[in-house]
Amino acid sequence: MRPLDARLEQAMVRVTEEAAVAAAHTMGFGDGNRSDEVAVESMRQELAQLPMAGRIVIGEGERDRAPMLYVGEELGSQCGVEGAVEVDIAVDPLEGTNLCATGAAGAIAVLAASERGGLLHAPDVYMDKIVVGATASGKVDLDAPVGENLRNIADAFARDIDDLTIVVLDRQRHNRLIADIRAAGARIRLIGDGDLSAGIAAAVRGTGIHAVMGIGGAPEGVLTAAAMRCLGGEIQARLTAIGDAQKARVEELGITDTDRIYSTDELAPGSQILFSATGVTEGRLLRGVRFFGRGHRTQTLIMSSSRNLIRFVDSIHREDPATPVIF
């Protein structure tokens, strides 16, 4: 039997492409909820047509009440069909909602899929994370002091700490982390949104990013883990409930060990993982959607863990075959 991700690879590219294009049409309108909504509906329509029995295990949006693909939602043309290909799906139809709404760089449409049970059902709370690429994999510890982790990352890259660039979400909760990184001598790139795309960039040499640290969404942590499984990178993460509502959500799901550190393999344990991300706005890793007369152009990163495949797909979509193609 062909691997799951080999059978669905091209279809998943189409899913994230269509979501990215839908969101890109709303770029700069200043309405993040609208951008999220059109990306979600586009992704839902495309997933519903795929020859699989799909189940959403990670859906972005519960935390901030944005539009979403619901956890537990079943999608695919073979739902309920005996012998159908069963797929668990983690989605972030628009990672970087505010980036798209303001026209800023780095918004992407993201999907990860695996065989049933291959992706952790993380609650819609936060996670404390550290993400590194293959070069520094196995060299970091979420519980270690910031300075120690930075020294180990620098040693892995055979360079000084002041040569490193660490990405951190620009949030008040990270004031101490930022101070510790600066005290150690590393450089910082503060971002308003998009720690998932930053995590992917940290695992790709040449992006100028060496690690991502700090507290971000738990669903994004699972998606990052899926990407790390394909890229050979590492994420360590701990569930972090902020506020009474999130604490209640963790208790509701029966999670009692809030000190547990999840490894990459625990967040994304599947043997067949497929990851697809399409740029919405311009970014360091992926170009955004570019519109031209009677068509558009997209760039997608598609990865397969079982086939050790990493592919950049640059696609020109023409509405009229007579439209000139400009490379």
C-alpha cells in the first residue's frame, strides 16, 4: 500500500493553496476575523472533497473565539465508509491573522495530517516552547537556564552566542525571557504573531533564525512538532494555562500533570506525517500570494516524514488559458 502522505500529498497542497488565496484577498482590510473566516471555509470545502475519512484533532480559534474548523469535525468524501483511509488533521487555516489583516509579512495557511492517532489532541491553551533545527537538536532543555541553552545552541553551530538570532513573541509575559536572552548576548527578533512559521524557519538553515523561545499556542505547538518530524528539528513544550478559563479547560480534559515536558515525538507520534504550508503574505520562508490579471501565483512548502521529502511548490494558477505567463 502506498504511504498515506504519498496518496494525499498533492491534495493537501491544494487545500492550503486555496485557503491562502482566500485569505490573501482580504489582506490589509483590517478585519482579522473576516480573514480567518474565509480561510477556514475554503479549507473546509477542499477537505470535504478528499478521498479520506478525516477528523480534525487540532483546530485553531477556540482560544480567541475566532472562526474555526472544530475539533472532532469529520471531513472527507469517505467518512463512514468501511475501509476508508482514516486521517487525523491539524489545521491553522490562517496563522498570523493580524499579519494578514494589516498586510504584514509572515502569514501562512497550514495543515498537518497523519494516520489516526498520529497527532496529539492538545487543548486550546498555551504552551511554553523551545524550537531548534537539526543542528541543535538534542542540545537544549526546556528547564535549563536561558543562557545555558544559548551556549549549547551556539556550540552546535560552532559560533558565538552573539551570532545567534532568537525569535520571541512580543508579549508582556516574555519580559523576563527577553531580558535573559539579552543578558546572554544573543540577538532577538520580536514578532507580533506567527510563532509556527518562526519555528519552521528555525529548522531551515539560511533563514538567519536559530531558535524560537517562549509561550505560544498549544495547537501551534503540535503543528510545529509535525514540521520538526519532517525537518529533523526539535520542539520541547509544556502546557501552560493562563487565566481561569484555560485552567478550567485543562481540568475538563483530565490533564493532571501540568509539569510534563512533551517531546517532538510525543506531540506528533505518527509514522506517516504530511505537512503543507502556503504563504499568504510575503515572508522569509515563503512568498505570499501574488495576483495578476486573470490569475495568481502561490508558493507552498510540502513535507513528508515517511518519504523524507521536502519540496517547495511554486504554482501559477490561470483562470484564462490565454493569460500570459510571467516568470
